Amino acid sequence: MPSSIIKRDGKSAPFDSGKILNAVNKANKAVGEEEMSPTDLLFVTEKVCGRLEREGLKHVEEIQDVVEETLIRYGYARTAKAYILYRAEHAKIRNAETYLMDIYKKLTWSSALEEDIKRENANIDGDTAMGTMLKYGSEGSKFFIDNHILPKDVSAAHNNGDIHIHDKDFYMLTETCCQIDLIPLFRRGFSTGHGHLREPNSIESYSALACIAIQANQNEMHGGQSVPNFDYAMAQGVGKTFCQEYWKAFAAYVQVKEDGSEEEALALAGEMRVLAGEDIRMGAAEDFGRRLSAAAGAGRRPLLEKAHAYAVEKAGKATDRRTYQAMEAFIHNLNTMNSRAGAQVPFSSVNYGTDTSAEGRMVVRNLLLATQAGLGNGETSIFPVQIFKVKSGLNFQPGDPNHDLFQLAMATSARRLFPNFGFLDAPFNLRYYKPGDYDTEAAYMGCRTRVLGNIHDPERQTICGRGNLSFTSINLPRLGLEADGNLGAFFALLDERMDLVFRQLLHRFKIQSAKKVRNYPFLMGEGIWMDSGGLDWDDAIAGVLRHGTLSVGFIGLAEALKALTGAHHGESDEARNLGLRIIGHMRRRTDEESERTRLNFTLLATPAEGLSGRFVELDRRRYGLVPGVTDRDYYTNSFHIPVYFPLPAFRKIRLEAPYHALTNAGHITYVELDGDTCKNPEAFEAVIRCMHEQGVGYGSVNHPLDRDPVCGYVGVINGVCPRCGRKEGEGVSPEVLRALRRQYPDVPLWDG
Amino acid sequence: MLMDPQRETKTRQTRRIGEGVGFERTRRITGYLVGTLDRFNNAKRAEERDRVRHGV
Ligand SMILES: [Zn+2]
């Protein structure tokens, strides 16, 4: 045993083997597994001391190296990792305050333009007071989670870039997202903590309450909020509006024709409304007309038949107009209303396209038209994310009842980037589909999340009231680099990483499960989450959370394949087969973990906002610039073919489609079109049809979408605005704008 | 209907609308639309820059 050690500052100090034993013990305790008995601790300490003596090692860094190697050698891999973390983070932890305060200084005194940390999420304004306040909270929370909550090896894996725990700052608080069924919520009426809102009775209040529900739920979750059946839900508001408009017009007609009083006319309308039985519906007006005739006495019949015809036409037009305004307001509200202390608008998604009722169709048509028109000055709306549900027999084929809406959806997407397209006929979505039941229609949330299968309750593999609980992504390129071309090593490392992520997701799930209904007064208190309606205020939510999903994500399949084979899956058959083998293996592992735990472990094609740069930066530090792997500032999204790789749209779709079937937690395929191709309806439709045919679950088309706020032009602007001829930053004379306004009504007004 | 703004400036010193105003460039980044590239983080800006169009 050495008699002294050399400290980092070069000074000498007496050797104390107890310090080694304590450090190992502490690391072992932090892992919470691999439990070491006092004998084990002594054994490892003795091995360390023996080797130090044999090799004459004295420097504190050398001693720590020997501790690490000894732990690994005797099978304490996790303890070793935790010990490594202690080493790496030691200075940081010792200077905890300095570290956190440095971050706070950055947040306080730098603008978002300079600091990446303020631009982690592009939809949060890091320069506003509340945006900064949120970041203080978020950074403080991450620090707390890292140093006091997470098992040390998990925290080390996150911080060194093996994995990424998404929304780590919300670790102690929330779940990701939920698919909200507005229909039962509206029927009951609901409370947002500021008074009870009664069942809405017009399309305007349906639209307004939809926004309020999305906003209320957003404040209790860390991801986005989705309405999976927007057309079905809003259709009921349209139906009520149509009834109101019908009886108003009916009475007006009677009053004028009879030259009577308003009261008499309304009384007659009220009487007929009772006599005719079930009230009029937009899609069944003729049937109602027949019942009305039958109920009327012979004397009044001609008058009432005319009143009916007049009222149907009048109510149809008025309802259409009001629905357009309600959809316009819906979009405007979702782009302007605040959540999270005002720093961001709620992340919202709406799915639609399968409701073939007259009311549902009216909703979708007007929502699409309002989307095409854009916001107040013609700006493209950022929210909600819109998803058109494509289904053969409902809208995909010519002759389907909603085929016109499918066409309108494509035209809208070609102009405004939304809607995206969800494909209900993809085999992995179709297997859950039951005709006429919206709860079985695959829906997507935000950028790609999908929640449908349910191992916890196989009788209810449905959409509404369910969502993702949390997700954690694996850095695939690093595994490729670590394995250094050895496939056996790659899969062994992948398994090890997946085990770590499973353990971490369960660790988080345990924290989430201890929460009570009162922690989520809207999500659980209002019964939005599946089965939460039956719980009391102080009940734990552990049971009902089991309907949610725990997702393992991945990033950079393309770079991992480059590291392993020298080519990515767009470049060689070898890489293509290996890519499917890797992701197929990951899916088998999540399925097995689901079987084992009876929890919904699913595989996610991670979108990676804020993460794609972090991994590559850490890997570059470790492995340097590896061509095709670490030589760009980002890793490629999930299973995507790299964005820089040129290939035809149809080939990209064919190469990516098989991964959709494997990634049951969500996926998306993008095609990038240039402005001219995008304006060509046949070309756009050919892309969407190819996605449908190839079994893509969720897809969309990207195209350049520029706007000149001065003249209102929307389209591609290269150097010069094609409408007003100005270059970026140049002015235009008022005369020019006035002349343009005569030609284009959407030229904004510049008063004064 | 295009006019030459350069020549206009020279011939008549009138009020100009939109001086210093940039163009808005809406792009989709990992599923969400963003109205300006300023708020993307560095990695995402690089990714957007590298994108190539796919032919049909
Ligand atoms: Zn212009």
C-alpha cells in the first residue's frame, strides 16, 4: 500500500484506503442496483491498493483510473459508470452554485441570437421576461434532477450523450401529451379552475371551448395537445347552429307571410318543432320536411312547406358562414393565446377528414379554407399542427364521400405546409380500425407521436384519453463509432443502452405514478385521461397511467450506418438491410419489455428538436471529425435519409416506409419539393399517393414558404419579391402598393 | 406590374414603405413551423441549409 498520494495541485498527502472504499460505496449506492456488501467493498479496495503498490502509482488521477478499471474488471459496470460520473462531475458538483449561476448569467445578459441555450425550442421566445423565467426554472430543475434524483449512471449517460432524456426538467412533474376527446367533455361541461363552463350551443362556442380545453391541458403536460377527432367534435356545434338558424328563418318566413307578430310566429315554430319529432339535421333536411308536412294540418301545410324550404336554404348559408368564422377564430386563438406564463402558445394538433356527415364536412372545408387564407395579414399559421386522416372508402379514392376534402387538403398543404397526412390504411394502423368508430382511427400528435396499441388493456386499443408518458432517445451514431465496424459489438452495446433506457423510463414512471388526481385538476380531474373519471381527488394515478406509452427513441440511423458500413441506407443495399435489422431489433426489444412489464413500451422515430446538435458535438469531442458521421452540425433525424443526399421523392418514400411499421410510437416521412412542383396538383398528389401505397403512416411535403410582409406576397422569394420587386430591406412607394392592391386584395394596408 | 424601385428613389424623394423590413421565411423544423430562422438553434439552422429538393 502506498504511504502517500500526489494531489491535483502537486502537493503530497497521506494515503487513506478508507477514502477509496467510501467513494466506491457512494457510487454503488447511487446506482441502486448491483448491490455491494461490505465484503465486496473491501475486496475491491484491496485489489485497488494491491495494484497501486505493484505499479507504484501515486497520483490521484492514476488512483481513480485504477478504481474504475478494477470495478469494471470485477463486473461492477454500473458502479464504475457512476464512479466515472463522480469524477467527471466532481468539480461541477463542488462548484454547484458557480455552475448554475454561470447558466443564469448567460440567460440574463445574452440575447437569444447569441446563445443557443435560449433557442433550444424554436417556439419559445427566449428573449421575453417570461421566456427567461421559464429557462431559470428549467435549468435549475435539470440541475436538481441530475444531482439529486437520477441514478448516477443514468445521469452520466444523459450528460455524456449516450442517451437523451427528453423534457428532463419536467421529470418530477408531468406526462408528455394526451389525445383529448372533446365530445364527452363538452357534454358534461367543464371547469378550468376559474368557474364552470356549460355545454356549448353554437359552433362559435365549440371552437372557443376547444381552444380553452387545449390551453388548460397544456398547462398540465410537458408536450403538445391533440384533438384526434376534430371534425366529429365540431360537427355537433355545427348541428346545433344549423337548428338555431333553421328555426329562426322558419319563424321569420311565417311572420312575413302571415303578416303576424313575432310571438305568434315563434309559437308556431315551437309547436311544429315538438310535433315533427326528432329535430332537423343538416344532412337529413328532406326527411325532416316530410315529417313536418305530415305533422301539419292540411290548412297550414302549404305555408309550412314553403317555410321549410326557405329555412333550409337560409340556415345552410348562415351556418356555413358562421362555421368559417369559428374556424378562423380557432386558428387565430391557437396562434395567439398563451400558455406557460405567456412564453409560448400551446402546442396543438388537430386530426380530421373521416367524418362524412354534412356537419363534419362543413367543419373541415372551412378549416382548410381559413388555413389557406392565413392569419390577419395572410401570415401562415404555425398552430395547430393539422393532420388529414387519409382513408380508402372515405376520402382517398375518387367517388369517396370526402374525396373533395382530400383534394382541398392537398391544395391547402401545397400553399401552407399544413395539413400533414395520416394514413389509416397503413397495415399497422388498419389493424385497429373499426368503421364508424373514431376512437379506432389512428391519429398523430404534433411532430409524430402515435399512441394506439395497448398491452395493459387489449380490449381498449383506442385513441382517446391516451398519450405518451415520457420518452428517451439513444444516440445511434455513437454506438456505431464505439463498435468500430464490429456488428456483434454494435448490437451488444445497443442492448446495453436499451436496458439503461428501460430502467430510466421505469424510474420516471414510478415518480409519475405517485402523483394524485389533484396534481392534474384538468387532465385527470375533468376525466380527460382514460379511466381517470372514476378517480377521487386524492387517488394516485398509477393505475390509469398504464394506458400511456413509455417510448424509446433513436437518432441518426444514417450516421450509425455510415460508421458501421461506410454508407447510409440511401447509398447501399448492405446499409439498407442493416438499417432495418437494427431498428427491427430495437422494436423486438420494446415489445419484449412490454410483455415483461405489461406496460406500453414503444419505439419512437425521434424528432430531435434541440438534441440533434448536442449529440454530434459530444461525439466530435470524443472521436474527432469522422467523414459522413460527425462532420456536420447535426445528426439525421430518426430513420431519415440524410437531408443533404439527393434522391427522387418516390425512392425516399420507398426507403423510409418500412421503418414506419417498426416505429409504433410515431414516425414521419418528409419530401422536399421545389416551389413549382409543389404548385402542380398532380405532382403533389402523386407524392401523397406514393406514401399511401408504400405503407407510410404519417407524411408531409416541405416546400419553401416565404412571405413579403410589405406587399403580402406568399410563395418563393429568392432575391427579389416577385410581386412588388423590392429586395430584402428595401422600401416601396405608396403608389406602387396602391396599384398592387387593386390587383391583389391581400396587400396589407399601410396607413399614414 | 413590376416597377424599378431604384429609379423611383432617384427621381422622386417620396416616402418609402418597408425600409429595413425583411422577408419572412416559414420552415418546418422537426414537425413544427417556425416563422423565422432566427429562433432555430445552430444545428437546426445547419440542417435547414443542407436540405436538397427531391425530384418527382
Ligand atoms: Zn413584395
